[in-house]
Amino acid sequence: MVQPHTTGEIIIVGGNHRLAVARAKGAAAVPILFEPQHLPFVQARLPSLVVLATHSA
């Protein structure tokens, strides 16, 4: 799960190991999950973000 932080950074909650493995394997893309209300924040910091699905309550 990706969450915004008050410093303007993106925090990977419980997924740092996934990012490390993806980097080690040379992955071009890493799937992430985040709350829908954080979409503008995440898009602003990850310009290459591709949204594959959304969920509305």
C-alpha cells in the first residue's frame, strides 16, 4: 500500500521488500495499491503512473 506523507514523499507501507526485488530483477513496472482519494497526490509524484483499475465504495 502506498500512502502520502506529510513531507510530500510517498511511503511504501509493508512493501519495501517488493520494491527491492523488482529493482534487483530490473522490472520496468511495479504494481501499487493506494486509496482512491490519494490519486492526485500519487499522480503528481509518479508521472509514469498507469491506473489499471479503480474502486468506488
